[in-house]
Amino acid sequence: MDQQTIRDLLYRIATDPDFRKRLIADPVGVLGEAGIQINVSDIPPGGVELPSNEEILRNLDAWSTDIWKLDTTGSRIPRIWLGLS
């Protein structure tokens, strides 16, 4: 997935309340529709917690280049789950 596609996805999360709610409720399905395959095991215990819309918009460019984080098994987890830490 290219940087612009990820940026567009982040923008949509920050500006489309229905999309944001759907992503929180069904991250595997919603990201799958966007072409991002994740496993249920990639979702943190307690579910997805997203940064505020304002924080996403402030950081669109930086986060769109660095959205993935490797976990201890080498799996790519969307860093947005982790507050992009």
C-alpha cells in the first residue's frame, strides 16, 4: 500500500465519523476493504483505540510514511492502534 493511500485512509478516519465507528467495531473487515490484511490477533486486548481526529490530521504526513510497527513475532501491526507510538 502506497503512502498516499495510507494518508487518504488516515484522513478518512479523522473526518468521517461513520467510517471511524465502523473501524473501531470491525477493524479486520474495514481494513480488509481498504486492502490492508490484519489478523484478529493484531488487535490489542480491549479493542482499537484511535488518536483524536485532530491528532491524526496534525500528523497525516508523518504517520502515512511510518504506519507499521513490528511486534515481537515480526508481524506488522498498524501503529495507529498503539497511538502511533
